[in-house]
Amino acid sequence: MGAGFRRPDLPATMTALPLAIDRLTKRFGRLTAVEDLTLSIEPGEIFGFLGLNGAGKTTTIRMVLDLLRPTAGRARIFGLDSRVNGRAARALVGYLPGENPFYDDMTGGATLDLLGRLNGRPPDDGRRRRLLDRFALGARDLTRQLREYSTGMKRKLGLVQAFQHDPPLVILDEPSEGLDPMMQEALYALLDDMRRDGRTVFLSSHVLPEVERVCDRIGLLRAGRLALVSTVAEVQHLAPRRVKVVFGGDVAAARLIAPAGSETIAAAPRAWTLTVSGSLGPLLDVLAGMPVADLEVTEPHIEDVLVRYYREGGTP
């Protein structure tokens, strides 16, 4: 993880956790959207907040920012209660909502200026310019009204406004939605820069390859409850690897005795396919003395674990 972040012009609470959620609950009548959610985000990490649509991710983010009042529980941003000290807490956050609530009759430049003033810490012109370059928004784009923007352009503008005042904590709700692959890579590079600079990112997403690419830890929300908190590496290790053994000559299937932690998928005379959990050592012992020509190992993806975990509601 990166080092903690503290600015000399901010209170001593900056030494506290960037985000601490304590038993947050939200009910809409008889519907419980989020239930008893407790979660802490460490300084300098990128945390992926996962779940299917309707799991409660956006509701949680809105409660954290005091845009929606919880039924119970609280959230603190760098030690500041987001309800009691909402304005001061939000001044430390860059926020990209799932849907950009922009005024279509305003220009892109006027939108950035307005949101910059609302934050209370005007953005540095040089930083804004670098962000605009990163997301391929030119000077002419900023003079156009937002009704002329495509969905992707609005998303890019939303990202610029979230990062332009160099916040110590950024909260992003489905940030890559509407971005083309090149702009997605620009976003991921920016997140890497944030991590190196000791900033913290809380990232809501349902795009598992994206989470695997950028996040240090993940939390899985299932029907409003936190079902799993783990590092990305730990989750990947829960899934077996796929191994294909290619032989230089025919090998009888009877010679394949799958070792503990392995499962045979297919066994042809010239190729075997298995899944292997844990070390490959026992499989290599089985293959000793055989005419092995090639060994192809496919590492598991985070979705191999989480999709099954989400469906079964428990440890895979």
C-alpha cells in the first residue's frame, strides 16, 4: 500500500482512515437496500466495491457522502463524520457519480469551473490541463454545450472534475462506463498514479477484469450485505489453474492419475487437460518420465471465483 496522505492545510483527522463505514443500513419501507455494512479503506489503496446491479453499491456511496441519509450507522471520511461534518468531509473527496448530473445548456469549461468552486479548493490550472490532455478533451470541446457531448465525452468530463482538485480520496461509481478501450487505459494509468502518490480510491464496479487490473482489495456486496472482503491476489488463489499437457507421442489415459487438488477435464493420447488447485509439484511428479512436449498453464481470473461465490452465497 502507499503511504498515508496528509496536507499541511488540513486538520489532524487526515491521519485517520480515508474511509470508515460503521454498520450502515438503509431501508426503503419494507425493502432493505443495505444492511449492517462495516468496512474500512486503508490509506493509499484502490478498493473495488463489487456487486450486481441492485446490490446496494450506489446507495452505499450516497450514504457515505451524505447525499442519502442512512436508517442506521455512520461513515467517516478521514475521521470526519460525513453527516455531522458533511461539507468538510466532502471537500476531501473527488466524486464521480454513476450518472453525470450535468446541465446540458452549460459548456464543458463552465461545468468544470462551477464544480471546482463548489469544492472550496479551486483546482490548479496546470493539473486540469494535464487531465484534459489525458482524456483527450481539447479547448474546443470545453466551449461546446454538454447537450452536444456524447456519453463518453460526458464521462471523461466527469472524471476530470473528480480529479481536478487533487483530492486525497476519490470515490468513483462505475467510472469506465461509456469509455472506449483507449480511455479506459488512460483511467487505469491515472489510478496507478494516484496509488503511487499515496491517494486512496474507492471504486464501484461490476466489470471484473477492470477490478482485477487496478484494485488492491475488493469487497463483494450481495443483496445489501457484505459477503466477502479480500485482496485480489487471495481471491485469485481460490480458483484452480487450468493446465494442458501436450505430449510428443501417444500416452495411455490409464497413466493419468490426477493428484490431490487436481481434476481431469479431458485425456486424449496426445494431450491432457486438468484443473489444479495449489502447487503444480504433484502433477509434475505424475508426468515424470513421460514424453511431455509442452505445458500450458492458464492462471485463474477473479471472475472465476466471484461469480460462483455470488451465486452460491458462500465460500467457493
